[in-house]
Amino acid sequence: MHPVAAAIAAILQPDEIILEDSPLYEHESLAWLANKDSKPPMALRPRSVSALQALMRFVYDSDLDFAMRSTGVGSSSGWDLVISMTAFDGFSFDAEQENVTVGAGQTWGDVDRKMDSDAQGYAVVGARQPYVGVGGCILGGGLSWLSHEFGLISDPANLLDAQVVLSDGRVVWAKEEEDLLWALRGGGGNFGIVTAFKLKPRPFPRNVFRGFIIYPQSSLAAVSQAVSAFTREIKDPKVALHTCILNPGSPFFPSSRFDRFFVIEGLVDMTKEQSLMELLGITANTTTPKGKIKAFMGGALVADVDDEFLMRMSEWFDRIVSHHPALAEGSYVLLEVLQEGALNSSGSLSATAWPHAYHRYVLQLGVGSLTDTDYPNELAYRLMQESYAEIAPGHEEGDFFPNVVEEFMDVSKIYKSHYDKLRKLKTKYDSRARFDKGIFMPPYISEGVLGS
């Protein structure tokens, strides 16, 4: 037995300790991006809060490099071990109190199915793809198909409370410690381990109008102009639009308010009325890239979408692929056309750890390749750094959505005036900086500053 596993065996049950030779190892430890997977010798899957408390006390006081993994598209990984949260899959709907409590270790697809079964007529503001994990999504802000109407998942109107195991093993509901709940609203979660979230359910129709509309390259200019006009004119909070340019062979590929898009030459119309559940499962097959792509990615905030925005997106994609054909299989560019309510529903800039009270769009980029190619990560990383200003001239250094933060992104500029308060809270809840994956903010120490 691995020497660390022997020590942990005194804390956890045998089936909670998963070593590399276990058939469960990949499921509990695999990172979404292969280049960020440390391949630790073990994954630990505590099945109860009490087991997680005991494990946290041991791990925090050790020198082991560890990471917490909810599930889904996160890539947190530790050199010594990963703490998998997949056993925390509880669900309860309280119609009288108007809240839903969900375990932090499941996917939004799991939650949506449980909502459809146990809370019919309601929906929670949850991620748009069923394979996205609950924990990381909420703690990084959380965008939803319902965000146009109700705001981000982590906004006070949607995230009501969270249960957290702290570094010393104590368990608290964050609402009992007001600053802790504030920090969890888009602050990244490195203040403890969240085991459950209490969310606000919303009455919502069961059927929606949705689907893909596919255009040939020859119609790109017309589509670009139509999208630009759409961003200026649409006011219905139940309407959402994404535009994507990628290689159809990529593993990412999958009404009257949209009239302007149906008159463009060459379209392939795949839209129709379907259930909300079908919308939330629209691209479920895209779980296939997990662990099979090495890439860098992130979402930039964009203030304006002009008539040539999609043209620049296309030119960017062509330029990326020109460096190496392998990049066609792991790169993408996506514009999320958000309405004003999506990033302007928190009440004020001070209401959440990540300050947002403005109207922006999100430009999602990824640069990478499949794992069986020899394309160098260093070049992909450099291309990623250069990309945002190329597509969105005037993009500022701190204008990023914090769900995914690469090393070249300045966290202090992303959190702006809230950064100092977050570092003070980091000092209170994690003075040793042991929670150091994902969005990292160094704590203050008496002799100076820990980290850079």
C-alpha cells in the first residue's frame, strides 16, 4: 500500500481510498484538460461530512499537495492526491421554504434530472451543459440559460447558502459567517471545501424553443452583422444566443425574435420547440473530450459586438489552425450574447466577491489539441495570451469571467477593489495557503505577504 494511503486508512473506509490500479481511479481523478492532470497516486472519495472533516484535518496539516474535485469540466489536480466530492450527491426540494439543497459533487445534469422528477414546474439557475460540475461552476460565478432573467448562479438571489468544511475540520453554513458567503459568490472557493449549496428554485415553463442554426463560411459577413444588430435590439430576458466558430470534426461540436437569422443564405435550420430537459441535455455527447485534450481556455468580458466581430473570430480561428492542423481538433471560439440582466442582477458591485454590475458579453476561447499529437503546450499558451485583444480590440487586462483562470490572467485585476478583502478572508480561512488550485489569492502573513 502507498505509505500515505496507510496513514489515511486510519481515517477513511477502504472503499473511500482509490489507488491508481483501481477501475474507479480515472472516474474520480481525471481532469478535463490532460495538460493539467498531475496524475496523483490516489483519489480519496469521502462518503460523509464527518469523514471529510477528519480527512481535512489530516491533509491540511500535512505537506501533501492536494486538490478538490467536484466533477465535470474542472481541471484541479494535486501531485499527491485528489479529494473527489462525487459522493456528495444529495438533493432536497422544500416548496414551502422555496429552496433546493444540492450536493456539491454532482453535475448540473444530475440536478436537472432531480428537479424534473421532484420539483416539476421549477428550475434552478444552473449551468447550460449537463456535464458541468455544480461546485466549481457556482464558486466561479456561474452562467446559465436563465441568467438573462435571474442573474448569475452565485448572485444573492440564487445562491442562498453553502455548507463548508473549513481547514480545521469545522462545518459551518456560510450564512452564519456573512463574509464567507460573500467570498463564495464568485470568489473561487479556496476558503474551505463546499459540500452542499442551497439554491432558489424558479417557476419555469417546461417547453422552450431552441436548436442550432448552421451557416456556411460564405454567409459569415451577414451573420456577423445580424449578431451585432441582435445585441443592440433584443430585450426579452428569456432569449439567449451563442455563436461558435470551430472545426465540424472537433469533439466540442455537437421564432419571430430570431427572424433575422432565418433569411441568411445557406442556413441549415435545426431549431424546434422542445422541453427544458432536452435543452439542458442538448450537447451531452461532448463529455467525450474529458482527459483527451490538452488546451488553455478562458472567457473574456466584451463591452461591444460590432458588425465585424464574428469576422475577426473566424480569422482568429484560421490563424490558430495555420500554426498546426492539430489545433483544429482542440480549439474553439464562442461568443455568448448576454443580455443586461445576466451580469447586472447582483444588486450592486459590492454584493458579491466578483464585482459585476454592468452589461457585457463573454468571448470564450480555447487553444489546444488532442493528447495524441506532439503540438507544444508552450506555443498554445502564448497564442492564447495574444488572442483576446485580436478579436476584441480594447479588451482590458482584468476583464475575464472567473470560472476559468489561466496563469497569465491577473487575479487582482479581475477582482479589482475586492481583492484586498478577499486576501484578508483567505488569511482568516486558509492562512497556510493550502487551498491553492484554481483561483488563487495569497493570504497576508505577519512578516509580509505570502506569494507574489
